[in-house]
Amino acid sequence: MGERLGQDAAFAAWILEAAAGRSSFDVPLLVLAGLHFQVLSRRPEARELAAYYPSVGGPAPATAPGLGPTLFATLDAFRDELAAFIATRPVQTNEGARGLCWLLPATYTGWKSAHLVELGASAGLNLAADGRRYELSLQGGGLQVFGLGREDAFAVQGEGDFAPPATGVPPQILSRSGCDLAPLALADSAKRAYLAAFVWADQPARLQALKAGISALLQASSNPPLSLEACRLPEELPAYLAGLGRLAAPCILFNSYITMYLPDRGRGLAPLVARWARAQPHPVLWLQWEHLRGDHAPKAPVPGWLAWQADLWQNGRHGHWHLAWVHPHGSRVCWLPALAPWRDFWS
């Protein structure tokens, strides 16, 4: 018992020093991702720990008595590398199901082509959502499919009345651009392993989905090229948007589950986006999956669910729709009455 308490105290002192200045929300994710990265990188010092990781075929259950000692031994072996990882690396999200945020609403517009821009793009996987496959189960039966992918479908359970688009065909994407605090270009295997490290090790299906997403992204970014830029939101957003220039076609702007990471929880984004959108010569459609905040904001039907919202600037006018509530992983959607007016607006 005394040895275990000593280990716990030493770990606590180490993690407090390594995590100084980091968000308490980020630190547990970074610790686990740092270990997972070493396992995925097949480091010899992580070989024994890898036996407990289904992501690399580890057969040992997490309840096995050897996990604790092995974990502490691996932490000790990578003490300096993990401390640097925790202190400097950003949390990288990679939930490809969130690509539905822009893909589904865009199919209603009837636009032949559009430019695509993501705020908080990470590695840009959701910029290639049109190359994936999303299968929406309708309440009462039936299936609606979005995207051109044929395999590795995202299953989405719909609740409430769904008002389908006329064709379900999204615009042709003329350019794919994204910004992030630390954009991750997936040019080499080390960066792909880094992104995969933030997937829970006991979810091999999500790792397979990530691999499919990377494949779709590489295919989509060949023509036109994908552009990812560093940008600190919200303060550097005006400069980033100005750098896009005056777009020669409509623009689809989107973000999903990023505002909780911003210092102002996203309150500063709306006026900046509106100012830029009003100056564009073509329509700008802004789509979001984010938490609603404020005392008078509508409450989600399930705690933690996100509001699926659409804002459109077109011909000097601004429209706003709250289309649905959605699970953060995009696995369930509760449609709201505003979806029918949204469909009718475009028809």
C-alpha cells in the first residue's frame, strides 16, 4: 500500500508541474493521447502497455491486475516526452461524423457550386464530408443518404419530422479552406498517428472511420488543393476571412464543437462573421453545431446536445434557423419545426 501511495504522490506532483497553465479540460485528454501516441508509434518502451490497447490488437483486458504497474512504468519511461506533450500540444479532435453539419443543409440550397470554409478545422477531415456516407434513419422508417461514399457509413438516428431536400445533391466544392489554432496537415505517418492518438484506444471502429476520413480527405484535396491556416479565434478571424478575398461563388462556412475551447466561448464569432458576410458579393451560409449559452437560450432535450443552426446572408438580408438538436458525435438528431420552413425557403 505504501509503495502505491508513493507512486500516486509522485504522479500527482509530475502532472501538476507538466500541466501548469493548461486547461483542466485538456489535461486528461493529453495524458491519455500522449500514451496512445507512443503505443501507435510502436515504441519499444510502450510494448508492454500495448498489450492493453485494442487499437493495436492488444488482447489483455483493462481489468487485468498488471495494468497499473505497467502504466506507471510506461509513464516513467516517457516522463520527459509526455511532459513536453502535455505542456505544448493542442487537443486535436477528429470526429468525422460532424461533417453532416454542413453537408445536409447544403443539399437544400440548389447551388451549383460553392466555396467551403471551416473554423476550427483541425486536420480538415470534415471538409471532405461530401466524399463520406451518412445514413439518416427516419422516424417511422426509411433511410436518407447524404454524401458520395460507398463504405464506412455514419449511422444517424433521426427523431421528429424530417423535411427532405428536393434532390439531396450538394454543390460542387470549388475550394476547401480551414483555419485552426494548430492545423494538422496529414502529410506523414507521424502526424496521422498523432491525430489517431486522440481516439479512445478501445474504439477500433472509430479508428477505422478515421482512416477512411483521411483517405477521403487526401482524395478531395488533390483538386482543388486543401488550404489549412493557423488562426487564433476569435481575434484573428477578421484577418483570416479577409485573406479569402471576394469569393466568386456562394460560401458555406461551418464549425462544430469549437466554442467551448475558445476563451470567450464563441461569443465573439457572430459579429465578425456577419460583418464579413455582408461584404461578400455572393450568399454566405454559416452552419454550426455548438452549445447554446445564456439564461434565455433554449434548453437542449438532452444535456450536452448541440444546437444545429443556420445563418444566411443573401441580397442584403439575414435569415436564421434553428434546425435541430444533435448529439456531439452526430449519432442522433432531433429535428425541430424550423426544418420545414428551411426547406420551403429554398424551394
